[in-house]
Amino acid sequence: MHKYFRAAVLALLTAGFAAAQVKIGVVNSARAISTTAEIKKAQADLEAKFKPRQDELAKLQQDLQNIQAQLQSGKLSQQGEQELNAEGTRKQREFQRKEQDLRDDVDRERQDVLSRANARMQDVIKKLAADKALDAVFDSSTMLFFQPAMEITDDAIAAYDKAFPVK
């Protein structure tokens, strides 16, 4: 895949230099998206939204540790040990279920936010490329080397924050 990408870039550059000067921009799209004010706010909102559930998981984890300590103390009757083992098993299942539910909910919401931000960032980069009269914009993750003057990531972040201000 990278071999074809490099060949396409080389062909673009060769053709461009033959006809006219080609203007290329490079953007680190992962950094551009993760650094926007919208994503920073969304991260804080997600943390606040899911904090009660994280706290509940922490309490369940502490309960499980307390049960384990009681079982290891050797001070329980056989019936008390059986009851505590049953309670520990129940709490362990509850913990695992709630942990998985939380992870799924967080992942789903994070993916929704990132998908929306990614689509918006693509539009911002296209407009930025048009404004700067760039012939092509490449993601820095696919570039082996580029001149720092070609970097437009900070411009993309600023344009995104201006186009989609945080409320």
C-alpha cells in the first residue's frame, strides 16, 4: 500500500513540476482532531457523565477485595465461608457485567464524537487547502519526510475551532 502511495505522490510531484509549482500541505489529522476545543470538551463531558458508574465499579472492586480478605483471614465458619464465596461470585459477575456495559457505552459515545469531528475536520481541511491554494494535502502519518513549512495542522485546528466553537 505504501509503495503505491509513494508512487502516486512521486507521479503527482513529477507531473506538477513539469507543468507548474505544486503546493502541498501536510496535516497530522489525529493531533488536529484530538486538539480541538470540541474534542477536549467532549472528553471532559464523557468523564463527568460516566464518573458515577466508574465510582460504582470502584466500590464493587473494593467490596471484592474486602471479601477476599475476609476469606483469607481464616476466621469464618464453613457456612460463613460458603456464603461469602457465593456473595463474591455474585459481585464478581456484577462487576464484570457493569464494567463491560460501561466500556461499551463509553466506546460508542467516543466513536460518535470522533466520527462527527473527523467528518468536520475533513471539510475544514478542504476549505483550508482551497484558501491556501494547495494542490494536495497529505496526512503526516503516511509521510516519511516533509519540510516543516508544509505543516498545516495548527491552521486546521484553529480553523476547526473557529468553524465549530464550543458552547
